[in-house]
Amino acid sequence: MQTGIVGLPLVGKTSLFKILTHAHLDARAAHAATHVGVAQVPDPRLDKLAELYRPRKITHAAVQYVDVGGLVQDRAKDSAFLTPLRDVDALAHVVRVFENPAVRHAAGKIDPLRDVESLELELMLTDLDQATRRIERIEKDLKRKKEPALEQELALLNRCRISIEAERPLRELEFSAEEQKLLTSFMFLSQKPMLYVLNLGDAEVAEIDGAIQRHNLGVLTQRPNTTVTPICGRIEAELADLEVAEAAELLAAYGLKESGLDRLIHATYGLLGLISFFTCGEPECRAWTIRRGTSALKAAGGIHSDFERGFIKAEVVRWDDLLAAGSLAAARERGRVKLEGKEYAVEEGDVILFRHGG
């Protein structure tokens, strides 16, 4: 899974990237246009399963983050600058809410909603340019020869153009499965699910859950295919430098149940409709990321094509039932292990042993 980090200049965007990926960027690297890094998805369930199996290897799920330079007016029209964002699954827009006289806002005044609309407009203008160029080519082709497939594509792109001209991002439109397939090659930026990351000041950490309403940003939570997660960037940077036990103590001191970065990753999973399942054994305990509703057959194929090709059955047990039983054999005796076929829809927290032929 890939998430693109976007935002205006001086909002804490690259700082968030460094916290997430533990990347060490010197001053020169920090000012580069694009950074790519990987963040491990925290999952206490996997850690507990590893305590049970004591495997040689523990593999958490991972999210790849792509950080591009701060978007300013007209820069978004540079297609090369935005190219790294086209392949991502979702966008995380870091929105500055904190006040800091030493770090002047690019627009001179803190206004989160203005910043959201400003960046969204730049993304839509990029999509509009791309859609318009394709529309012009299709219209020329149709003058020479009528083709139903091109007429269908033209109608769809005109619908997208009308939406963008009305300043409505494409993620707010509903598309059929066939239309989604047609749009895939365009990789429109305003169609990608959006996570708004509100970067708060330290003073708000104790009341972080009420930040959205306090800053009158509830309108963002009502938009289709979006979600909002507040964090305190400076405190997250402090947590990132601590050992696990020390970080837990600091979280407790601030009255927080989990770090903002954990919330950010979980919010991204929810936004994209992703879940985790586990495979466990002496060689490795591993978390796998799939779309909600994925069949056992496709989940097996995500591990190895041989598993999908030779699929026989899947032994499935809930992670907590497995821990309570103490072993897979004991879970079987308690009737907690289900034998499922190819069409079984894998559920969040399943531990699966795939049975397959050679």
C-alpha cells in the first residue's frame, strides 16, 4: 500500500514523513522534491502471536509513503513534480493548525479550511488539464470514425470535467465498476481517497479528540471518501525517538491511548477498506494486508501463486481464540478452527493455515 503525503510549504509534511519512516534526511536531502520510505504497521496482535510461536522471523505489514515538496500555486501543473503521486492508493494532506511565530505560514495566517481548498484546487486543475487533452484527442478520432468505446470514454471524461469545473473533486462522484476500470489509466489525483492530517500545537494534545470540532472542521468529515486524523507533530517526533516502553509512558502522561501515527495508519486502512490477517508458524509470524471481502483463494495467492493454484482448504481461527487456546491443535479441540473453502471472505484478525497441493 502506498500513501502520498501532500501539503503546502511549512506545514510539517516532511517532518511527518521522517517520523513515519524513521528516515534520516540531512538538510540537503530534506529539501529534495521527493522522498520515499516505508513505515511498519504496528499490530500488538501479531506481537502476541509471536510470543506464542516464538518464530525465527516476525514480519509486520508495511505502508510506503511518498512525500513530495510543498505544493504552491501553479507548481501542481508541473506533471513531473506530481508523477510520484499518480501510483499511490491514497493521499494524506497535512494541514497546519498550529501557531508558531518562528515559522511563518506561507499565506501569512493560519486558516486550515482555506489551505484544504487551495491544495484541492491545484489537484483538480491538474486533472482538468489531463482530462481536457484526452477529450480533444477523442473528439478528433470520432470525427474520422464512430466508435462506441470512445463515445463511452468521452461521456465519462466530460462528466469528470463538469465536476472539476464545479470545483467538486472526483472522489465525491460515484462510478460503476466499468467506469472505474476506464478511469484507472488516468490515475486522477482528485479521485484518490483523502486523509486530512491536522497538525496541532502541543497545547492541544490533552484534548486532541475534540480538535476537529474546536477548529470548525467538521465539514471535512462529511466529504465522501475522506477521513480526518489530528496529531501533534512535535510530540510525535519526540515519541519516535523513544524506546517502546518509554513511548508508552509518555503517551500515558499525555492521556493518550495510542500515538497519532498509529491512528493515522489505522485511519488509512479504514479509508481504503483494508484489513489484516495472519499466518503463523515456527519460521515466521506475518501480517498480510488485503481488501475487505477478499476471498481465501485470493488471499492465498497474495502469499504465493502456488498456494492459489493448488488451494485445497483454509484452516481459520480468530487470533484471540488461538491465543486463549495456546496452540492451533488446542483450538481445534475446542472447536474454534473452521475449515473454509475458496469463497470464504477473510475477516479482520483471522489466523489462516492454507492447505494446498504441490
